[in-house]
Amino acid sequence: MASRVATVGMQTFNLAGGAVQDIFAAMGDKAEAGLYRQAAQFAEQNVQFTKESTALKEFQQQRQAYKVIGEQKADVAGAGFSAGGTALDLLRESTQQAALAKETISLQGQIQEAGYEQQAKSYQMMASAADTAETGAFVSAGLKAAGAVLSLF
């Protein structure tokens, strides 16, 4: 009879200890989910920052291109040449380079935005998984606590 009481007592303590452990695990899962949500928000903010930064870079590049092309036109006109032949080729090349630079900046911005968007989605999925783990830990804690109480009878 004494060994049965010791076994029941040990089982009760094991179940109660497991319930407490699961409660702390659930609390950790909740904190983890919150941190993942915060990281997702930062990634979403980075998407917006990248859009604004890309637009600014495109504007700066376009402004520089207009400046270069305007100087070339002024140089050609100042030298008394017509906008044909080599001068026209030079202007066309500058315009093409400006368009290429703008597209490169735009593409780099889109790639960076997509990376941040994917990062935000990943963090949101991890937060959801932590929420599920939290729920599971609370359920497990409840079952163990019930088992501990039942083991007393």
C-alpha cells in the first residue's frame, strides 16, 4: 500500500510539474509570436522605405541625365553645330544610358521590395506557428493538471 501511495504521489507531482512547464512554454510561445509580428511590421515598413528610396534615386538619376543632356545640347549649339550626325548620336546614347540607369534602379528597388515582402510573410507564418504552439501548450497544461487532480483519487 505504501508503494502505491508513493507512485501516485510521484505521478501527481510529475503531472503537476509538467502542467507548470507547459504554462511557461505557452507564455514563451506568446512572447515569441509577438516578436515575430513586430519583425513582420518592420519588414513591411522596409517595403515602404524601399519604394520611397527607389523613387528618390530615380528622380535624382533623371535629374542628372537631364543636366548632362542639356549640357551636351548647349555645347553642340555653342559650337555652331546642328543637332545631327555625331551630336545626335551622342544625345541618343546619353538618353539610352539614362533610361537604362532608371530601369536598373527601378528593378533593384522591386527586387528589394519583394525580399522584404517575403520576409514579412515568413515572420507572419512563424507568428502563427507560435500561436498554435501556445494553444497546444495550454491544452497540454490543462490535461496534465486534470491528470494530476485525478491521480489524487
